[in-house]
Amino acid sequence: MKIDQTTLDRVAELARLDFSDATAREAIVKDMQRVFDFVEKLNEVDTTGVEPLIFMTEEQDVLREDVAVLEITKQEALRNAPVKDSDYFKVPRVVDKG
């Protein structure tokens, strides 16, 4: 497939991109052409008898048990707060009463 300015304009429209600089447009066309050339090269590979790859590896995730652990106390957490109440962080209101 040959990438030209018309193809670039269509891709830019679909992707909501703006390629107004002529130098950048030429560089992008060259890059896109290299990508398509690589894909075409991959299409030349004989994959007869090769099963589709579903998983990259046969390994299974080893997950640890999710256990809640109290790392710091409430007082330690509040110690460096710029504004705090006795038990809470005080932050500016972000939602208006409506």
C-alpha cells in the first residue's frame, strides 16, 4: 500500500490530528510508509501449520493474599497535613451545594 497525502489527510481526519507543517507531513508520510512496508514484509512469512497465539506464555499469575495491615496510625498520617481537624484532613470544597 502506498501512503500519500490523501491517505494522510484521511487518517488525520479520523484520528482528529492536525498536520499543518509541510515538513512534519512529509516525515509522517515516510514513517507511515515504513510501518506499512514492515507489515507487508510480515505477510510474506510462511505460517503454514503455525497455531494462532492466544497467550504469550503458559505461566499463571501468582497472587498473594490481600491482607489489610495497619502501617501507620491516624495521628502519624495527620502529622504532616497542612490543614487538619482532630481526625480528618481538611481540603477546599470541590463540589458546590446545589
